[in-house]
Amino acid sequence: MAKELSAEEQQELDNLRQTIEQAIEDGVLTTAERDAITATMRADGNVTYEELELVRQLVSDKVAAGEIKLE
């Protein structure tokens, strides 16, 4: 069972979601956008399972499905 996220962890997840959504809204993921996503994930010095899962759902799965192109 997943542990409850702290308010700080939830805020970091929300920030990451916002960064990802801005990066993919045009359907193209640039190197700079990928770097921004990575930087957001690492901002607190800790990459969580929830952050990795969010990236998988919003980026990796969509790239694999052809919905997002990598630049």
C-alpha cells in the first residue's frame, strides 16, 4: 500500500505535473523540456516512485503510443 504523501511531496508532484503538461502540450518533447522535467524531479534531491510513475503515464506511454514526438 502506498504511503500518504506529505504536503511537500504533493506540491512537488503538482509542480512536476505542471512542468510535464507544459512540455507536452504542443505534442513535441524537446531536449530542453526533458531536462526541465528531470530538474523538477531532482529539485529536492530525491526522485520518488510517484514522480517516476507520473513521468511514465504522461510522457513515456504517450511517446510509445506515438502521441508525443521526441525532438
